Amino acid sequence: MEINFAGWLPEALLVDLPEIDAQHEEIFHRIESLKTACFENSYVPIDEFDALFEYFAMHFATEERIAEEAGLEFAEHAKIHEDTLGILRRALTEVRSKARDAHSFLRYCEYWFERHIAEDDRLFISILQSGACNRSSSLRHAGRPPFSAQA
Ligand SMILES: [Fe+2]
């Protein structure tokens, strides 16, 4: 299947799994669209921020489904997803109450997501594609989200 990427997903971040690459592309596209919408503008389209959050959740569920179907041990990666959703949920509450700047939220999303793809998703998909997943491969992840519980 050939996918026409509009250019939001850097080539270096392609993981060579079309369903996942397409979702990564969509997330970068949504982040860029929100940056444009909020640039030099006090209006924050909170519904679109909520939609970005829901898309992150759907994307994480997709990865977890793929891992489960392949019989891959995914608990550590899924915990990263869960922790990140908790951080993003709290940060979004702060954006809504104007305690956090919308641009800060978007910069964090972009930085975290790029690192997550490069370090965690790459490892996951390389194990998936190596066929080693049915041996209950253990994934060792590089790190936790840099925003901690205070976010
Ligand atoms: Fe992931």
C-alpha cells in the first residue's frame, strides 16, 4: 500500500508500518494545524485540542492492539502511553483554565511524540517485524515523559 504523506512526518521517523506511519503523520498534522490556529492569537480552539488528545488515545490503542495480535509483551510501552495520557489530560485541563499556555502544550506534544517514535515505537516495530514477538520479547524503553507529575 502506498501512502502519500503531506510532509508533516519527517522521513527519519517513518517506522515502515503503514497504519502506524499514517497515524503518526496525522498527529503531526494536527499539532501543526493547532500551532497555526493559535499563532499570535489568544483564541484557543479547545475542541480541537480535545480531538488531538482523543486521537493520541486512539493511536495508542492501535499500537496496543497490534502488539496483542502479535503476542508481543507490551506492558512497559502501554504504561508509557497511559502515563502520557494522564499528563496530557492534566495539561489540557490547565490549558482550558488558562493556567498553561496552549503553545507550551503543543511544544510538549511535539517533542514527546518525536522522541517516543524514535525510541519506543521504533523498538516495538523492529521487534514486531523481526518475528521475535511470539517469544514474549521484553521491550526496554529509553525513558519516561520529561514532564512529570507536576505537569
Ligand atoms: Fe507508542
